Amino acid sequence: MRRGFSVGLLGGSFNPAHGGHRRMSLAALERLRLDEVWWLVSPQNPLKPAAGMAPLAARLASARAVARHPRIRVSAIEAELGTQLTVDTVQALKRRFPHVRFLWLMGADNLLQFHRWADWRTIARTLPIVVLARPHYAGPSQSAPAMAWLRRHRRRGTAGWRSWRLPAIAILNAGLDQRSATAIRRDDPDWADDLTAKDSPA
């Protein structure tokens, strides 16, 4: 990758992936002028219970089926790197791709629990953060515990993010999307089995 290549990192369980992830990514590609968005499918989110978590292979398959864009890359690189915490993953990626400009993307729901992430302030000091609005979370996320510290570092708008002095955080309103993995699991508890059966040879 060329020097200055820009990548938005969207981490998550993708249990399963859905159109909301894709919509967020397409908005980030366009509005932030990113070269790519990487979906980092977590082997196991330390803040979520293992019970109810579909196998990594099924979640990767769902992400690939939903992404459907040449500039959205689906990756299980955390399994390869042996990292579980975002702070470790980000630092490992920066070492592996020293010429890439990384930016962290998160939904407003994740901002509400950002203060629970290991070394979250280090994450904010390591790469810019852009929060994408989500239904029911856009307002409450502004009073998230982490915002007590992050608010002084908030940028108005996302223009020029490549030259931001860190820490830096911005909110991107790219249109709200009602879809959620929780609702999909509720409506189709066997989604992972269905996906596996679809991919199996006849």
C-alpha cells in the first residue's frame, strides 16, 4: 500500500453482519475520503459473553455476504495477530502497515461503553476516532462516560482528519439505520446454521 493510504477500521463481533454496517462503511468511504474500510471481525469480544456468539467462520461469511464492495475488506486479522483487545490490535496494525493512515470507526452505541475498553485513552491518542450516529444512541452517546474526557478533543466536522492532533474525535451523521445484530438474532436464532447450510456443498 502506498504512503498515505487511508483505512477506516470498523471492529466488532458481526454476529451477524447487516446492512447497517455496510451503510456506515459506505458513508465513511465517501465522507472521509478513505481508500478502504476494514471490518475487523473479532474472534471474541471481551465485553460480550461467548454464549450466543456464532463461530468465527459463520460471522466472517455473513460479513463477506453483506459487504459486497471492492473497498470494504473483511478480515479476521485479530486471530492471525493473536490480539483480543482493540488497543493491541491497533498498535499491531500500525507496526505492520507503517505507511497507512488509520482511523477508528464506531457506532454511537459503542461510544456509550468506550470507557470500558482496555486502555481506551491510549486508543484515542493513537488514531483519530469518528463516531457514526445510530438510532436511539445519537443523543445518549453525547453523555457517555468517555465523553467527559473526550469532549475537549471533539472536532466539528471531519474535514482534514489526516492532520488532526491526537486525541481527536468527531461525530458523523450519515443517516440513521434501524438494523441491528440483536434484532436479527431475535428474529432468526438459527441464522448461523442457515448460512453454514447455504455454503455447504449439495
